[in-house]
Amino acid sequence: MKLDAGATVPHTTAAAGAVWAPSAQTGIWVENLSHRFVGGLLAVKDAKFAVTAGEFVVIVGPSGCGKTTILNIIAGLEAQQIGSVSVAGKAPKAGRFDIAYMFAQDALLPWRTVMGNVLFGVEVRSEGGQLPKHVYEEARELIAMVGLSGFENAYPRQLSHGMRQRTALARTFLMPSPVLLMDEPFGALDAHTKLMLEQGLLRLWERDKRTVLFITHDLAEAIALADKILVCTARPGSIKCEIPIEMERPRNIGALQNDARYHDYHRRIWTELAAEMVV
């Protein structure tokens, strides 16, 4: 689909009264989800969306609109209150092996090397025996893909913040989880490092086609990565609209700036967000 300059970017909203049903084919399914914290703060109200297996979906919204709360409920880290949530047809539960969660902070273990940290997730999920040889080979390949070859034996204190996040990204992808939850993993990085990691993430996702639900405040990042973008309202957060990103893959993030569709999407998403922001 080609958009002319000034064209309206297509977007969809959930049909009123539509009946959804979770299934193994639907990677993540959320129906009428509401959540209130102790003290009475309503963080999420009637959130509703679906992420198809193998789809890369990005959530954007004003600060404090409940994006991370939604992710935590899906991961089973926050108790579900009102509504329905399923991942691969099953209710959320902490510790599920089919879900990997990458936080904004790298959460590396300071006493482990880069290789040790990358292997940590699969070690926890193993039954205590020696990991198969192919796991070590895959770890080395991932370390190379994120640009850390030669740093396998370095400790976190010897790494820059960007290198630590690359290590966390490799650790996340080494786990064989088909569902990845990512909460602003590149938010604190400088612009150059962020672009490198975004391109690296795209390469890894295009290789494996995992189901990804990704949170960011960076609209450029959202457009570059997503199959579709969910725009949240201000708190209490709900899904205001879904905007499919109909741009070809594989994508070169550096080249997107020369694509008129990229700027059309940016204007459309910003218009939706600006209506939700109180200055």
C-alpha cells in the first residue's frame, strides 16, 4: 500500500460488541481488562486487544496510562482483577516458560560474565543438568549478532549501559519462549546505540517470528518495529485505536526517514496521542 503525501494513515478500532475468543493461534488476548491499585487508583479500564502469534505489536501512550501494568498482568506478575487475559490459550501465570520478559533495566547478575548472563535464563529453566552443546553455540551466535563478540568473558561493571542492554537482549532471545514482553528496553540509551539495538532486534525477530508485545514512548521506534501500534488513552488506560503499519519487511531503520509513509504514520500517531495529553 502506497500513501500519497498528506494521505490519511489507515487505522482500526475494535468493533463495538464484537465477540472475541482466545485460542492457541492468538498469541495474546485481552478482553475488557480493568485494574485498580491499592488506594483506589484505576490504572486500566476496559482494555481490549489481540496479538496474533508471530505478530510484533507496540503499545504507546501517555506516561502513567497503565502500559506496564498491562504487561505485568499478561506476564502473571500482577494479579488479574476484572476482564479476561490469555497467552497461547492459557491464563497468565508467573514463571511460564513460554513467556520471556525484558525490562527497561538490564538486570544482569554482576558476578556473571556476558556469556554467563546470556545463559542464565536457560539454566534456570533447565533441570539442573549440563546444557546441550547447541545452546552454547546459539549463545555465541546471539552475542555476535548484538555486537559483543570478544566480550564473552567481560563482567557487567566493564560494560557500557548499551552493552549491558545488548547482553540482556541476547539473554532474552536465547530463551526458547515464543512470546516476548518488552517494557521500554531501549528507553535510556543514546540515539546511536538505540538505533543499533532496534535494528538488531528486528534481525532477531525476523529470524524467529516470535510474538512480541513492546512498550515505548518513542514513536519513531514504534513505527520502525511494529506490525501494528496500539494507542492508549490517558489514565485510566484503554486502547483508543489500532494503527496497522503497512510497510514492507525486512526494514532498514536508517532508510525509513526517506519514506513518506513513515512521516504520515508519525503525524497520525502523534495526533492521537496529543489529544490524550494534559500539559
